[in-house]
Amino acid sequence: MRLKRSDFPRWFVFGVATSAYQIEGAVNEDGREHSIWDVFSHINGNIKNNENGDIACDHYHRFEEDISIISELGLDSYRFSIAWPRVVKKDGKKNEKGLDFYNRLVDRLLEKDIIPFVTLYHWDLPYYLYEKGGWLSNDIAYYFRDYAALIFEELGDRVKYWITLNEPWCSSHLGYFMGIHAPGHKNLNEAIKVAHNLLRSHGYAVEAFREIVKDGKIGITNVVTKVEPANEREEDYQFALLVDELINGWFHDPIVFGRYPENAKGFLKRFGIKIYENDMKIISNDIDFFGVNYYTRQLIEYSPENPFMYKQIIGKLPKTEMNWEIYPQGLYDMLKKLYFRYKLPLYITENGMAGPDKLENEIVNDDYRIDYLEQHFKMALKAVNDGVDLRGYFIWTLMDNFEWIEGYSKRFGIIYTDYKTQKRYLKESALWLKEFLSN
Ligand SMILES: OC[C@@H]1[C@@H](O)[C@H](O)[C@@H](O)c2nc(CNc3ccccc3)cn21
């Protein structure tokens, strides 16, 4: 049975998502300061083919065209992020030209009846703050609060949906433990401290939001991965529960319950990791929704020879170009788990796939992406019909863009970006989406 838009409630929002560093380019224009990703991507060896976001999709100059495409597809909403380095200068003063860009972007969206969903932080920390300690510094929460307040004052009259942070797990664990994201540190103690300061920053921003945008909604977006035991062994099950707490619970429990998950806390302490628990009252300031970035599952196997006693197993399901298993069931499972544990409304703020997209005669036949999206739409609808207060779904992503350490080698867009010409081509998935949204 072919899925139809009308199978979903009328109030259900369909959108697309992007982030500033991945699409804007213009990294040295109009007084923009550098971010940790500008520096990290210019260090040889960090990014595939030594690529960087200097130009990306040149969205800074082409945003009207990109918004016209969003409108042409019939989407309800557009999730994008503000580049902190573009709007706050090193001396702490606001950058009027940077703010003007986002004002024009928001106004254009509203002209086209597209609901703006704004992410305050999608990984591009101003490098001048990193030099003062960045997320490792206790003071970062106050810098983030002041930045958030500035943006709320600037856009809060027209933007009513806000996300403080995109995936604090990635910022802390990929950036400070695994070292594969900016700023490239490899220290678990630092990662846990950064995670805590990210949550503190989130809490202070929520406090400022309540004072400035009285009629708005604010949440946080986490990567949500379905964690399953690799085999039926009890130890695999136990470590799967632990990993679920380490990557999922760690960034949800403090915000709703005001405490870190117990097993994960005990596990980290056994490895001598210091746990911070100050400011839990601030961290657990009420929010209006959780954003859910869902892509895949993780299979965990007990592995005593490994330092942390477990390892991740690559499963046997069909995979995307990121080597992530395609597992729509995991979306349903996690939507149910999150909603019935935290009782907060949910938005799927990212879901999508990287595919072997080839442009031939101005056509990209990405039928695999149509199938992926339809399968995940069906799981989202199943969750809604099973009582989950799921209010929307944002496809990652609008157009192919800078995919972090993968550079431009991975294409997630429903629009094909020709980086040589900066031309945008609607993939078959975009044409399918337009048809889906039209009925
Ligand atoms: O990789 C695709 C997107 C990326 O472009 C977005 O900027 C970012 O928000 C994003 N987060 C995920 C999920 N993160 C993840 C991290 C480790 C393992 C599996 C997924 C995927 N994506």
C-alpha cells in the first residue's frame, strides 16, 4: 500500500534540515570569524581528500534559490543552524552583516510560508572561544547564553521553534574522545566534562529563552541510535543496556530527571572518569520537545579483551554509503522508548541516507533513497498511531553538502549539488517527495 501524506495527521510537519558550516561557504566574508571546523578542516589529513567548508554549497549567496526549491517541493518547514562565528565577533560585539543574513533568510522563508526551525549550535564553535578553553571551560555556558539571547532578541519575533544544540554526544565524544571531529582531542575525561558543559549551556539558553520568546518552543536534538546486543548472550544484553545509557541516556536523563544514568556513571567512575553534577537544576530547565536524529542501530558484543569490555559489531543488514545499517524498525523502537520514558513531544530532526548518487543526463536515479525514506516515514506514522506525540519529520538533507570528515564524498541530499558549477539538480527522491506532499 503506497504511503500518502494524508495518512499523516494534518498538523504533522514535513521538513528538510541543513547546518551552517556544511552549506554556507563564505567563511571569510562580512567579518565572519573562524570556527573550530575552519581550523580542523584545514589541517592536512583530517578530512577526506583534504576538503573543507570554505565554499561548500555557497548557500550564503544562493539562499533565495535554495528556499525556492524547498517551497517548490511543498515542504512545511526548514531546519537550519546559525553560525555563531558569523554573528558574534571576537570582541564580543554583534556582527550586523552576519545577523542581516539570517534576518533575510528567515524573512524569505516566511514569505514562502515555510516554518523556520533554528538550531543555535551545530558544531561550529568560534575559534576565539576555543582558545579560551571552549567547551572545556566553565565560562562557555555564559558565552553560549549571551549568544543565544542575542539570537532570540534578533529572530524570536518571527522564529518560534528552536533547538539549542545539535548532538552534544558528537561534539563531546567525536570531538574530545575519539578525536575524529573538531577540535580533535582524545581524552575521555575531557569528553565527559565537555558533555556536562554542553548540557549546562543548553540549560542557560533555555532560561534566557523563557525571558525573551514568550510564545516559542525550545528543545535539544540528540543522535538517537538503537543499541542492541549482537548475540543472545546475557553479557551482550547487559553491555547493550550500558551503551544505550552512555550515548542516549547521558544526554536525555539529566534534562528531564536532573541526573545522569546510574549504570553509565558507575562504569565511567570505574575507569577513573570524573563526573560533574553541578547545575543540574539549570540543565533540567523544562523544554518543549526532544529532537531525534535517527540513522541506524549499533550492535554491541561483550568483549573482555577490549579496554571498555565491549565492542561494536557491524551487522548484516543492507547498508548506506556510510556503512550504516538501514534499520527503520530502530526508529520506531526509539520513538516509543523516548516518548514513554520522558513524556515529551518529539520531532525527527534528522533522518536520511548517503547513497551512490550519480548525475547522468541531469538525472539522479536514487530509488534506494525513496525506499529508505518511505520505510522510515512508515515507522514514524506507526509511532504516531501507537500514541507517540511525534510532531514532525525533517529529512537529512536538502542538498549534498560538506559531510564533515567525509568531505564531499558522501551525498545525503534529495538535491544533487554539482560543486563545480554550484548547480542544484532535483534527484528522483525530491520528485517523489513533491508528489508525496502534494496529496
Ligand atoms: O552524517 C549525516 C549527518 C550530518 O551531516 C549532520 O551534520 C549531523 O547532525 C549528523 N548526525 C548524524 C548521526 N550521528 C552519528 C554519529 C555516530 C554514529 C552514527 C550516527 C548523522 N548526521
